Amino acid sequence: MGYTVSVRLSGYRNLVLSRLGQGVLVIFLAYVLSFIVVSVLPGDAITNALHDPQSGLSEEDIARIVAFYGLDKPVLIQLLLALGRFVTGDLGISLQSGLPVTDLVFDALPSTTFLALTALILALVLAVAIAVGVHLLPSGAAGILRSVPSFFLSVPNFVIGLVLISVFGFTLHTFTITEPNAPVATFFAALTLAIPVSAPLAEVLISSLDVEARQDYALVARSRGLSRVNVFAQHLLKPSALPSVTMVALLIGELLGGAVITETIFGRNGVGTLVQRSVGAGDQPVLLAVVVLSAVVFVLVNLIADLSVPLLDPRTSVTKKKKAVVS
Amino acid sequence: MVNQSHTESEDLLLQVDGLNVWYGSNQVVRDVHFQLRRGQALALIGESGSGKSTITKAILGLLPEGLGHAEGQAIFEGQNLLKLSQRGLRQFRGTELGYIPQDPGTALNAVRTIGSQAHEAASLTGVTDNKEQRQLILQAFEQVGLPEPQRVYDSYPHQLSGGMLQRVLIALTVLPRPALIVADEPTSALDVTVQKIILDLLDELRTSLNIGLLLITHDLALAAQRTDHLVVLRQGQVQESGTSSQIFENPQTEYARKLLADVPSLNTERYRDARGPLNDSSAHKKDAIYVEDVVRHFGHSAELVKAVDGVSFEVKRGSTHALVGESGSGKTTTVRMIVGLETPTAGRIFLSGQDLTKRSTKDWREARRQLQLVYQNPFASLDPAWSVAKIIAEPLARLKYGSRAQQKVRVREVLAEVGLDESFLSRRPAQLSGGQRQRVAIARALSLRPEILVLDEPTSALDVSVQADILDLLAVLQREHSLTYLFVSHDLALVRQVADTVSVMRRGVVVESGTTQKIFENPEHSYTQTLISSVPSSRGDVTQGVQEQSPSHIYAGAIA
């Protein structure tokens, strides 16, 4: 009474192609939107910045930059020029330093990437530890642990950073703030970033574990003689982790935003400090580049998450060629 | 049946005495006692809230932690299961005590292959080698009649049908050769033909492996057919216990008698006197419902699903027509087309002589007034935030029936018709029982004085005694307002009770149709024959006894 239904491989390929297309569109729109915001801001910011006596640019430099950006041309032409450069990977020249924006960004990138990745790993560890604790500890301790994520979420990022600096930097001397790139200092900077990011992740994990633990299959697994720890590890963890994958991808945005504050507080050089300086100086080409870079990272991470969920969850059957038994 | 025999005490598998269970401070099971012998089957019978599932969870130590609390004795292999720690219970679980859950669709982890979960059961046999375990699993799958065991092993749960999944679960439960299997409504989520196969399989395994079976069910007919002993429960207390034949032939308590009288398969003629015979057998487009070669396809050419593939039937005014079929038969799609939620790919539907497929949007209003739908699940079909008055008035307000005052009058009228008093007007669904909810749903459907009611499994979510009350009410309403019913159901026993004519659907086509009497007494199509023979009904002599004794409380109008 069984016959086979084969799901075509092209299902997954179509998903990949459509998601890629959407990603490219998002990045394009992010660029255009940022460009428009920058251009229509009151008081021709680029010209102001160029003629700021403190910029230290000579008249020739200014003329070169004006010609490069087409600042004497209408906004639409400027946009088309900028787009043309953008697709070839040329992000323009910084108004503040006169250096190519690409160089500035790529100099700042490694430090921020390292910070963000460390923070992400810490956030995952924290979130999983909290969720596991809530489910396996006795009810009293679990109850207290359950309220930890909302506490994490309610404390602003900079307060956590300042508390960590004053306790571990000044009082306990675990690290010195004059060496922001030392491993221990990096750890605390990452922790500052990780704590608020771990909270929503822990919330999602806890609630999906709650849901899964109430499912019949958990009861049936226990009736098969599995211990609570085994039921948790072998049965509940994987289905509960699936919603978290999407959540992690969404939290990347949080991570990028948090990096600006954290780097400033800890005095690290990175994309965050670059943004801070550029905002102060009205260095629009750099800001534009950072916005687009963030968009690219966000789109890529979400793309990976979108594409990996069907691979992890057998129920979304676009995965691979499968045989279904139907009776 | 307490202390039946000392000589058989060695066969005694499970002895429950003085079992009390609390959820918090709320006692849900009181002083329950029964015993089960090796190789025998005992059924715990009761309606929802009777505590039957709670009893089995208490015995297996699976009450929700921190909430449920059990006291008393459940002696199994010399140990009181209720006094054992979770660790102590684990030595019995799976190996000695097997558990088969109600809904096979949710009883396996959806993101793991069936094979990987089967190894959990196989490791209970003491075999540690992975290959040997797999051999055992494949053998067990074969034993329960699963075709292509290897493919089942490699599959994920969503790739198998409900019947196959229940076989998998039975195979895994039986694999470590437990002495006792607890089966909690093991077939209530399955189609009737699959139900019979699964129960036959359980019977066979029980006798061949000398396993004791503790069966939890709300279905008395099924319990009578499949078990040796019955324990009738009500509100956590034993009402009556004894051998199945004793209880069926001579129920001692009023409750057991009522329960037996309400089972459709034991009382096929219950509503027969209420309706006259159907004389006119010719089909007209003027009939209340006339469906002509209706087709509904889904999907594109390569993956075309022919949900409904040429269905015709007609329903005479004032009669009840039943659309019968198992899941996937197309009965729901057919109904959705009649009520206008789905557009036919081809074919025509007439309501009282008017071609529904040619209607303009404006005409649809009139059609809606004529034809109303009562949904399957009254727990989901009523907006929990609305009062009963607002729920019943909704169609009146939507189709602008009279003035506000007239609408209010109509709401009270129709509420009285379904047997609810005015104190219900301000209540919300959460304050109503299942039967009361379904009465409100019927009142809502009746408020516009429709001519036709489509009843989509109107009682399948209700207990059997509540079901009987609702069917009584529907019979009264039909007689008083000469309503036409289109009754969708998978429950053949119920259909036999209430329908005048029947269409049996399978895979999108009507395989057989005719009067209820003809279909049930002289089914021609082999599928109809299988369906009818799958209905758990009683042993013939028992049925007679029950009928003679059943109190005649038809149309008693008792409020559910």
C-alpha cells in the first residue's frame, strides 16, 4: 500500500536563488536609501566638512573630491555615479582624512569581527546554559534562572560595560583599560556585548523547550525508560534549537549596533569607533560604507539561517531527494 | 471482582488498590481499585474528566512533576509503583511496562528518524550491538505488518500515515517484551478500517506473547469487543466493574445503563421512529441540495491532486443525508464547495433549485441565509472573547436581519430552541461545557432560519452521552422546522442512527450511495463492506439485552 513521492531537488535550488535575489535587492535598497538620507540632510554636509579649516585639506584636494563625487552635479547624477562606483567595489574617499574609505573600513574590520564573533559565542554559551539550567535544575533554582534573561535585557549595554570596567578593570585589576586589545580586555568587551544579545536567545530557547517538553513524544520517550537528562539531550534539544537559528541571525543586527557603544567604552579601535568619529565629523562616505557593510553582513547571516533551517528540519521537505511512504 | 481467586494469584500482574490522585489540592481520582492478570485485557471506561488517563499516568509514574500526586497501591512484580522514585521506575519502564499513546502523530520526535528512536527501545532488550539492535527493530516492524521495514527505519515520522505510525509505536512497545502494556485510546485518532487492524494486532500480540493489556477508552462497544474485564469510571471513581459480558448484559448502575444506551453502535434504531420512510427516490434539481458531477483538483499538472473527482448526490427536503468517508476521501472538500468556501473545478451545485456555481456575490448572501454550517470542534469555532449573545447575533448583524430589538428577540428565541436559558446570554465560551458550546454553535447557525444545516462531524469532539443529547436536539429541531441536514462523519454507527440516505466516499469519488437501510444491511461495494465490518459493535446477544433495557429518554431535552 505504499508508493513513493519524490521531492525534486530543484525545490531547494529555487529557494537558494530566490533568497539570493532578495538579498541583493535589500543591499541595493539599503545603499540607495542611505544615500538619499545623506544627500537630503539639511546644510550640505559634504561641503561643510570639506571647508572645515580643521580638515587640513588643500584647495586641490577639495577640488579633486568635489569632482570625484560629482558634487557640482544634481543629486540623481551623484547617486548614479556612486552606484557605478559601488558595484565595482569603490566606496570613495573619506572627507575627514582623504584616505580611501575601503582602506579605512578594512583596517577597522578585523578587530570588530573578532569582538563580534567572541560575543556571539559567549551569548550562545550563556543562552544555552540558562535554558539548560531552567530545564534541569530543581524548580526553585530554575525559577530564579528563568528571570535572568529579562534582567539581562533590561540593563543597557553601556551600563554593563561600565560596571565590568569598574569591577574587573579598576577594582580587581583583571585587565587594564589602557590595553584594550589584550585577550582579557577583549573578553570583557565581548561579554558586555554578549549579555543583552543572549537574553532574547535564552527566552526563545526556554520557551521552545517548554513547548517540546509538553509534547507527547517526550512522555513516550520517558515511558521507554529514558532519564530526564537523556530525554532532554536526545529529544528536546534539537527541535528547540531550530527557532533559535533564526533568532541568532536576527541578533546579528543587535551585535553590530552594540559594537559601536562597546568599542567606545572600552577604547577599542574598530568599525564602531570609525562610525563614532565619522558621525562627529560628518564623514558621509564612511558612514554610507558602514551602513552598506552592515546590510551585507545582516543579509548574509540571515541568508545562511534561512537556508540552513530546511537542512536541519526534516519536516520542511525541500531538502533533498527523499522517499515518503504513504499508505 | 476483588479477591476473585487465590489459585490464580501467580498470574496476577497488576493490583491497584485505594488509588487516589491529586492535581494540586484537587482530587481527581478516588479510591480506585482493579486487578489485571497476565495475558488478559482490562478496559478503563469513562468520559472526559473520568480520570482514566490520570490513573494510567499515575501507574507509570508519568504524572506532571510537581503538579500530580498519587497515593495508594499499584502492585506490579511485588513492588508498589506509586512509591518508587523516578530512578526506581525506570527499571520497569519500557522493559516491563509498555505505553502506547493516543495520537501516534505526536508520539515520535519529528526531527529524528524512526530508526534512531527505535534504538532506544531496542537497547532495553539488553542487546548492545548496533547491528543486532537494528535486526531486532526490523523484525519487530515486520511482526506488526509494516511493509518495507528498512524504509520505515529510515523515515521521519511525518513521512508515514497515522496507522503506520501506530504500528511503529506498537512494535517499539512490544520489542522489549513487556509484561504489561498500557494503551491510552490507541485508535481514537485513526480511521475506522485502520482501527480494526490495529486492535486485531494488539489482540494477537497479547495472546501470543502473554502480555496484560490495560486499555483506556471512551468507546464502550470497542471495550466490550476487545477486553475481558471492564472498569466503568465517573469523576475519578469506580462506578462498576466486572467481566465485560456481565456489565453489558446486566449493568448495575444507572450511569452504566445510560452510557450503554448512548452508544450509537449498540442502538442503531434509536431515531428510526421519529422519521417517516422516504418514498420519493427520484432526483430533482429542486431538491434541497443537488450536486452534479462536481470536481475539485488542486495543484498543477505534474502534481495534480484530485481531491474530488466527479461527485453527485441529492438531498431531499427535510431529510438527513450522510457523507461518509475516511480521511482523504474528499468529503470535507465537497462540503467546502457546497458552503462556498471552495470553487468547483467543474460540475454544478444546486441549492433549492438554484445553481450555486452561477451566483453573483449578492446572491451569495441569500444562499448563506439558506444554508448554515455547524463546525466539528465547538472548542475552536466560538470566539473566546465574545459573549453567547454576541456570537448568536453575529449572522443576524452581518446579514442585517431586522432592527436591533428584533435581533435581540431572535437571539433569545433561538437560544431557547437549543435548550439553553437566558442566563447563558452573557456567558463566554470558556464558561460553557462542550455540549453547551455546540448548542450555542447550533443556535448561531439557526438564527437566520436556514433551510439546510451542514453538520461537519458535529459530535466527534464530544463525549458519548453529550453526543446523544446533541443528536436528540438535532432530531427535534429537524422535525419542528423541517430542516435538511447534510451530515459529514466518519462514524458509521452514528450515521446509521441519524441518516436517511448515505453516500460513501473514497479517494474523491462516491463508491456507493442509497438509503441507510440498504447501505448498512446490504452493502454492495467491497469498501463499504469493509467499513461496516470495521465498526466495533458488540457481540449480537449482548446488543439485544442492552436494547431491551435501555431507558427511553429520547428527546428528553436534557441539557448537556
